Amino acid sequence: MNFKNLREYLAWLYYRYLLVTGIYVLEPWEKSLFNWVLLSAIAMVIYTSYVFVPIHVRLALEFFFGAWPQSAVGGPNPLWTLRSLYREEHPMIKNDLDCVELID
């Protein structure tokens, strides 16, 4: 595919985007505002899934399959639980009872 075909294909995709979303009837400043809001929402979804999905997958695996085994090199598993993250951020918490006292 040469550059001219790629450019025409991208222009065709943008035209389809305008027709499907119905923003072809908007004024230019409204189009840019709509596109900015849409891109911001997509960026937030990508960021939150990058940050929170691994934690939830880890917790689901621990719930369904029990304790997670140690890694192959003998150290702790690099996937953290929320409890271990909380404990690392607050070194004064030494056991689970301290966590319960802080929550209550």
C-alpha cells in the first residue's frame, strides 16, 4: 500500500467516523470539543485499565485459586496484593490486626 492509498483510506475512515457519530452537522468548534471529550474519555479508560486491571486480576486469581506461589527465582511474586501494597506504604502496620484497628 503506497502513501496515496493510505492517505485516502485514512480520509475515508475519518469520513465514516463523522457520519457514524453524526458530528458532520456540528460547527468546527463543536467538532473539536466533541473530539477532545471523546479522546479524553478514551485516555482515561486506557489509563485506569492499565493501573487497576492487573490488581483485580491478581485478586480474582487469589480468590479462586488460593495463595499465589512464589516466583521461580525464589523471591516474592512481583504481582502485589492490595494488602501488601498498603503494608509497604505504611511501615508502622506490622500485621493484619493493625489494619483492622486502623479501618475501625
